[in-house]
Amino acid sequence: MKERTFFSKVLSGSLLIAGTTIGAGMLGIPILTAQAGFYPGLLITTLVWLFMVLTGVLLLEVTLWMKERASFLSIAERFLGKPGKVITGFLFVFLYFSLMIAYFAAGAPLLGDFLSQILPFQVHGITSYILFGVIFGVIVAIGPQSIDRANLVLTILMGLFWVALIAIGAKYVTVNHLRTKSIMAMWWSAPVLFGAFGYHNIIPSLSTYFEHDKKVLRYSIWIGTFVPFFVYTFWQWLIIGSIGKTKILMTAKMGLPITYALKAITANPNVLLFGQAFAFLAIVTSTLGVAFSLVDFIADGFKKRAIGPFRWGMTLFIFAIPLVFSYLNPTIFEHALGIAGGYGEAFLNGLLPIFAYAIGRYKMNLKYQTINFKKFDLLILVIFCVIVIGIETAHLLTR
């Protein structure tokens, strides 16, 4: 097999991170940031992005310290001990299986609707759920290269639909709508943005896939997270600038997707179609990324390599559970995910990388390989993470 170039590896890694990060929930981010205004929204988006980049680099450092194949389980056991391993294992399984259920519940009906339009018969109900599971389950089961190639195509398509939406609505953006409303209100969107920049679960898998090439992985993290930052920023600019705070909140109160309001402003019927296509592709790329990490996570738990029949068996397990739960009761995990999701993301993508790095660097005296974080730097990151957890708690208490 021909040796892959540095550029090829970075492109693959960046798009896998970007595809995992960008989810259909991106469409609703302006609903929260509109309450503060575009510029405060841009500020909090930038702060959360930088935090998630830095904790991703911390997790990369910790992953590179592992001599063998690493996962969140083995990382937690080495640096946080058995209690840390148990907590990490529970949060990882609950959070990412809940996300898989949510992806099935949202993605399967969209796939069924699309197939029903191009086929001479209807594809609905359990059939759409099975097809969603089989198509994307096979991609995951074949292996990392299969996921890599599928993600490349799907992410490019997703980008094209995003560009189409921006192009349709850009001329309707007005300066008046972009003005600051309330700077302090920006903090309420931090927990949602925290989840919107989540990609850390695939770092151990990418490290194995790229044979622990720290330069490739470091570039992949920075570029792969900048893509969502760019996408989220311009989406907020478009929605807040063209629709305005009042109509955005009215649309949300009616329970309608924000693309309905954009369609009303632009009078372009393609907006809903492009919005649905973007949402479906965002769901699929996130599904591939989460399933990729879950296979390696479970394999690490069994102390086995995720290859051959074992990989196919694990993939079947990972896709069968969400299929059943999402079909029987697609809302069963919504409330639990709303509570545990915020805290799970904060621990797995924030506190775990920070504490694991601190213990490895300053207690075990391990040498850094990509960037040297001082104790004060780590303290700032912990404080920011605690603030976001506090905001999430306040939000839950005022529901």
C-alpha cells in the first residue's frame, strides 16, 4: 500500500474531527446566542472553541503517554485510578450510547423520507431504522479506512449544503440585527456550545489510526476544530443578522426549525430542503465518529484489538441497541441526556484531560510532547470548566 502523505493524513484527521464535532444541533445555536447578540455570541463561541482545542491537545498529550493502544478507560485507570475508571466508563457509555439513540431517532426518519422520494415505494417505520443501521454500521465494521473515506465524502457534501444556505440568506443580513443585546446573556449558551465542540472521544482512536504521529494529530485538532468554529460563526451571523432576535425566539417557541424562519425571510423553498440535507449529513458524520470511538472503547475494555469478527460483533452491538431504543421510544433518553449530557461532556472533554495531564506531568514527571502547560494554565482551564458546569446547574434548576 502506498504511504500516505502528511497532507493526506492531516486532511483525513481534520475532517474526521470536524465531522464528529458538527451535529444537527448547530442549526439551533443562534436561538441561544441571539439573546446576547451576534458579537457577544461570537465571543463566547471563541472562548469555548479555544477551551475545547486546548483540552483536546491535553488529551492528545495523555494519549501519547500511553505505551499501547489507549482509550478513555485505560487513560482514566492509569492517571485517576480505579474510581476514575469506573466514573469515566459509566459516563462514556451512557453519554455516547444516548447520542447514538438520538442520532438514530433523528436520522432514520430523514433517510426514510429521502428514499421514499426516489423509490417507487414508501420507506418508513422499522425499515428506515434498519437501513440506517445497516448502511452506516457496515462502514464502521469494515474499519477505520472505510470510516475515513465515507466521512470525507459526507463532510464535503455537508459543506456544500452549508455554503448554499449561507449564499441564499447572506443578502438579507442587516447591521441592526447584529447589534449587541446583552453581553452577560452570552454565558447561557456556553453549555450548549460545550457540547457543540465535542470531539475528544475520537482522539484515542485517531492516535492509533495515525500510529501516534503527534504532528499529524496536533494539526488535525487545530484545523478540525477551526472548521466547526468557522461554520458556527457564519451560521450565527446569517441567522441573527437576517431574522433578528424577536423572530428567532418566536420560531423556537413554536417548536419549528430555524430554517422555517429563514425560508420565510428569503422566500426560497430550497432552504428547507438544504437544511434537512445538512442536518442528515451532520447526523451521519457524527454517528460515524461516535461509533468509531465506541468500538475502540469496548475493545479496550475487553483488552482486544478492534479487528476482524470481533469488530463486526462490537459494531452490531453498538448499532443494535440504539436501533431498538430509538424505534420503540425515541424520547426515552432525551431528559436523561439533557441532564447527564452537559455534565458528561464537562468531565470527559474538560476535567478528565486536565487532571490526567496534571498528574502525568507534575506527579509522574512525564515529559510533554506537543505543548507544555503550566500549573497556572491548567487552573484557568479548570475555572472555566467549573463556570460552565455552574451555568448548566443553574439552567437545570430554573427549568
